[in-house]
Amino acid sequence: MLARALAAGYEVRALVRDPGPLTVSSPAPTVIGGDVLDPRAVGDTVAGSDVVLSLFGQVKGSPPALQTDGTRNIVDAMKRHGVGRIVTLSGGGLSAPLDRPKLPDRIIRFLLRKFSGPVLADAEGHLEVLEASGLEWTVVRGPRLTEKPGSQSYRVGWVGVDASTQISRDDLADFILTQAEDRTYVRQMPFVST
């Protein structure tokens, strides 16, 4: 995502927990070391931005409300700095009003709720923060991610409607980056798949 944004000519400010392993060729992003749960680091990252792409999520050992609390910090910083557009990333387990889940989709959602309930609850909490924010938000949802090369040929739909069960990380990044300027899905949760 970072290399793609820089190649497209965007000036990037990136909040990363550990800037050490970050290797990006010229042009270089502005890298801010810190944590999304630190309001000061989030504010330093958001300041001077036109749009926020929020791509963090739960990993093993994360606080239970990481995405909710981190999104709240981002929204607060956006309001302080006059930034109105945010695009976030979530999974297909997060329900959207236009979804029409088929039986396999309902089974997957049941299993997610049963075995990853706290992660799904955190994704739902982040959505509640966005819905109450008054900002131009879009939650991009994806299925299983693959390492295949991107084709830039993918579908944008809803769970159970014009959707499949996978997408390459590269194609998902391509779509997310388009949302920095595209307002088609403002206050919606499109599902992107190949």
C-alpha cells in the first residue's frame, strides 16, 4: 500500500509501531514512530493530511478494543486538524445493510462470531465510532487475502452480491487507494473481491 501510494504521487505520512524495518525507496514517506492508541502520535500523523487511510487491526496480544479505541483517536485528531475523509479496512464478517449473505457466508459469519468474537466486536465498535463521527468514511471489506500478483481486475459489491471468497493484497490495496479521492462509497462498506 505504501509503495503504491508513493508511486501514485501522494505525499504520505505513516504512523508505524517500529519504523526500523520500513524500507521504501524514493520518494520517502514521513514516518512517525508510535502507536494508534497514543493520541499525540496519531495527531502528529493526521496533522496536515487531506485523507486518512487506516489499515491497522488486531494481531495476537492486541488490546481487545484496539480498532475501536484507535479509530476514536484518529477521528478526534481528524476533527482537531480539519480532515474530513477516512477509509478503513475490515473483513467480510462485519455486516453491511446491502449484504445478502448466502448460506456459506452465514456459516462463515457464525464461525467468526464463535471463534473470533472479540475481534468482530472490535470491528463493530470501530464502525460505531465512524458512524457517529460526521466524517466522510468508507469501510473497505475484503475476504481471504492472497499473495498473488494484483490484476487490477476485481469486483466491488456486497457479501453475497457480486462477490467471491478471495482477493490479492495488491488488488485490495489498489481499491483502497482509489477511495482516497473517490466518493462513491462514502458512509458505505463495499466488499472487494476477485
